[in-house]
Amino acid sequence: MQNETQIEIPFPLVINNFFAKYSATEKPSGLGYMILKMIGSDGVSKEMTFREIVKEFGLPEDLFPILIKELEVLCSKKMIQFDGLIELDSQISFITFTKLGNEAFSKGVISKSPKDFTGDLFFAPGKKDKLYRSSSNFKSFSGEINVNLFNQIHNIDALDLEDYLKSHKKDYNINKEDDIFDFQLNPFEISIYGQNVKLIFDQTNAMFSFSEGDMDINFIKGHYPSGYIADQLNPFIFETSSNDISITKWDTSDIPWNKYEYVLPSDFKILEFDLCLFNTEYCEVNIEHLHAPFCLQKFDSHAIVISSTGSFAHRFIRGKVGLKGFDGQRECNLVIRRSLLPEEKDNCLKEAVKSINQNETDSFLKCIQICRQMSDSEIEIKDFLTSYLENASIEKYSLTAKELKRFEKEKWHKKLPEIIEQSIVENTDLLKDWRSLVDLLLLLASEKVVSGWYAVIPKLFSSNSSLNLEVADYCLDKNFDKKTILRSSGILTPMIRSIQNNNKIDGNSRFFTNASNIRYNLTELKKLTEILSVSEYSFDIDLIDEEKRTKIIKHVSTLDSLFKNFLFDAESSNILKSSDQVDLENIKKLVDIFKDISITLKSMDKTVSLKDLSKERNSRLVGIGLGVKLEEIFKSMGFVGTLNEMISNAYDKELISKSDFEIFGKIREFRNQCAHDLIVPNIDGKQKEKWISSVSRLDLSSAVVQK
């Protein structure tokens, strides 16, 4: 592992002020070229006069003014220089090259219009790139400068500066085609700038090394005294930077460990969920930690920190740091650490759990955080919870549930229900107050510590039947699993008997209010129909008036839907006694009878088509329907009286055959049976078809009579 820090080092910057000329150039030609050649040629005697030169060129002496004019042009272009007047007898040595002219002629060019310019060039010997045209990127050194550091600094060669200038013409707004001449330097100056340098800390040997960047390491080695760089290290890196912990004592004794690594004190930090054990002899701590001296002594450490990223024992020591490749070291505070083996970590954690006072308000969260770090965290958490919740109060369970909610994404969270439920089952004091216990179960469910509570719920009920009814109603009203409550409470037997015997059923849950409504509607139907049981009744549908008819239909409608649900719940519980099944069956038969009566009463209010009757499977409805249809047909034919009287009168008037007379008589008798008997025999399909056919013929003949 490696850590980084940064220091500021002073470096020299040599400032070179220069003066030079720049100009566009051209190739010399004609008379000017000959003059320059003559001046610059070693083969021409400098003692020759211009008269001799004119003669040499084969020119008449009267053209000498042209030669003078060309010399003046070259002089204006700073190529040559001369003092005074030039005459025919003046020697060539009277004219000399300027520095610019000499440089230009050596290149075979002539300057056109040379211009002066000046500027600064910066030489930075401490960088890999040595030359710069601007100092804007060099910041002032903020520390104290040792004036002796750079006494031996030498400037870069002037030719190198000139070459740099020529290769950076654009930076001075000089055209690429222009040439630079007559480069001159003023005496240089040295300034100091500060360079931020990154140092890498090697945790294996407590040595720093440069992250070179653009620095010249050889320059640093040659110009800085032994230990200088180490002394520039910020002292704050050798102190803890966190407000949560302050190391007050640094150990100077021999290190008892064979293998360890170094940590800068400023990098010694504790994260939010880290488990921390500290020796307060060596530090002051403002964060949650455990005082477990046995662990610290066992591992020869001043602090132990266990987190999801690693588990380490630490010691706070006085040590030394140095710089790789440089002489000298600096004494300083350091932290060393070693990894804990898995078994060491677990032993340490178990010891830490033991050290916690479980009566403290935050003890639970501390212990969970510790157990989470163990190798077999699920087992450890289960064991801890089992111990923690032993004979716990309602309040302790409530607080535990709220604390556990923050861990709902953990794998072990799924096993919490069975752990908590088992602890509740074994908590005899808790079971004494059933209402508080039910409220606790509701709270645990709301905090997502959810279970079917299959082990707890049976413990809510006792041999007290009336109390069981109260408990069951409360649980059902709180939306506990209905099937589990019915199986555990044994309330179905008294509830079925209450429905049968018209005993009052009190309760707030939907199941109880539905059962109460079943009892009420069943009782009202018994009163309206005078049918008290399947085996004890007197019944005549023709004696039921309109008011009773409406009430019966309404009560049956309510009773039917409620009883279906009650019957389903009772049968699906799979705990019905044989006597309960018999009682339920009797109630069901009675409900079915009332349903038939309701259907019959509804059918008496309307005429059903013969086509619909042919499809009807309910024999009672067929009998009532055919009776109603016959009455309607005979009345349409002008007959009055009872159905029996109308059938006889029609036969006497020979409007129906003897065969139909007999069939209609059977229909009338069956219709009366349907109206008075609770049990109605099924009609044979062929017989029903024969009856409907006879009534259909009467219907057709009635149309002829009416015409």
C-alpha cells in the first residue's frame, strides 16, 4: 500500500535579459553582392583603394558615385559600417561588416530592414525542460529561503538561449521567415520559485520517494543538503487529522511484531461503522469505542480497528522516515499495524461483546455491529439475539425491532423471525399479557421483522373458551392470519353453536361480525317462515304475504353470501370436530331451504317463459312456474277462481282434452307441493317435457279463443 503527501521545494530560476535584431532577408546580387564579397573575402587585399577596385571591375571612374550609393544602401541595412566620406583613393579597410552584416553574409543573405527587440528568457535548472519564455507559471516560494542553496548555479550557454529564441520566434511576434541577428545578453539574475512536489509513502519501509513529474531529480540530489527534503514534510502528517481521536503517547520501546506496515498518523482514520478498541493510555477518543484491555494486551496493540475492509492491530510509535535515493532521515511519530488472523479477529470480537454492558441503551446496536464482523456472522448474531432477548420485556423487543430495521438488507435478517419467535415462546412472563403481546407482534410486523407467528399464536389461547373468543376477535381485527387463528383458538365450536342456538356473538373483527349477522338473519328467517329446523317446521308459501316475501328475499340474500364465506373458512381450517360438521351441515341445509323459498317467492312475482322453464333444473321453480303460467292462460281465456276451478270449467266446456285435463291436474298438485313442502322430488326430464308441451298447446288454443 502507498500513501501520498505533498511538499513545496524552492528552485532557482535564472532570468536572462537579452537584446537582438530581427529582419526579413534576401539574397545579395549585382554590385552589392560584389562589394560584400570583396569586403568579406580574404583573397582581396584590404589595402586596395576604390580607384583600384573600379578599375578591377572594369568601370570608368565617373561611375564611382553609383558604387557610393550601393555602399550607402548596405549601410542603411546595417550590413556594413564606415566613418566619414569615401573617396576613390580610400582603402577597402575603411569599410567593415557590422555584427549583423557578418552573420547575414555568412548565411549568404542581406537584411532588408532590421529592427531591435528585447526580452527575457528563463532558465530553470531544476526542471526537465530547462528554458521558458515566461515566468507566469512559476509561483513564489512561500517558505523560508536558504540563500546558500544555489550559490553554485551556472547559467546556460548563450548559444542555447539564442537557439531557443530562434525556435520560438512566434512567441515574440516575429515572422517565421525573418532572421534574428546580433543576440546579446545582459548579466543574469536568479530568482526563487516554489514547486509543489508529490511524495509517495512506502508503507513497507517508511520511505518516501518522488513522483518525478517534470522535475530533474539529479539537480535535487546535487543541490540540496542531506535530510533537507525530509525536513520540508508538513508536520501535520505526523499527527492524527481526525477530531474523533487524539494520540497522546508515542511508544519508544522495541516493536514486538515481526511483520507490520507503516501508516502516516494523518491517514489513521476511523469510519462510521468500524469497530474500535482503544487503550486510553495512548489516546483520547471522542467516538463510539469499546474498552477491552484484555484484547489489546493479548495482541500487543494500542488500538484495534475492525471493518468490512480489514481487521488490524495498531501501535503508536516514534520512528524515522527518509527519502529514497537521498541521505538523512527525520524522526517522527508513526503508526504501525498488522493484520489480524481470522481466528484472532473472532476471538477479539467475542471478547468485545462480553465487555459491553447490555443494560446500556445502545448496547444492542454495538453488539450487532460486532457480530456482523465475525466469520460466522449469522451464527454469532443468532446466538447473541437468543441471549439478548432471554426474558426480555415488551419494551426491549420493541427497541430491538426498530434497531434491526436498519439491517433489513443483510442476509441474516431473514432468519430473525424464527429467532425472535422462539424467544417469545420461551418467555413465560411475556405470555401472561396477551393483549400487549399481540400489539408487540404487530409492531414487529410493521418493522419488517415478520413471521406467521405459528409458534407464538397457540400460546395466546387457553382452556378458557370465552377468553379465547376475545383473543381471537382481537387478533382477527388486527389482520392476523385467519386460518392460523381458527386452528389455534378452538372458537369454531362455540361460534357454530351460537349461530344454531341464536346466542349473541360479540366482536369487532369482520369474521365475528359476519358470524353475528349469520345468526341474526337465520333467526329472522325462522320467524318469518316458521321453519325452526330441517326436521321441525310447518310451511305454506301461499300464506306468505307481500311484506314477509320482501323481508325473506332480503334476509336470504345477506345470509347466502355471509354463510358461504363462513363455511369456507370453517372447512379450510381442517380442525372441525365431527359434531361441528353435523351442526354445520344442518345449518347449510336450512340455508339451502331458505334459498329455495326465496327463489320460489321471486318466481311467483313474474311469468317465466316456457322456453326458460324447459332449461330450468330446479324442480320447485318448474312447478311454481308452470302453475303461474296456467293461471295466466286461463285468466286470459276469461276464467276466474282457483286454478283447480279454472281447469275443471275449461274441461266442462270441452276447451281441453281429457289427457290435458289430467296433466294440468298433476301440474296443480305438484305446484301445491312446491309451495308447501320443504323437500320437493325431482321431475323426470320426459315428464317435464310432456307437461310443458301440454301448457304450450293450451297457450296456442287460448289465442284462438280470444280471437
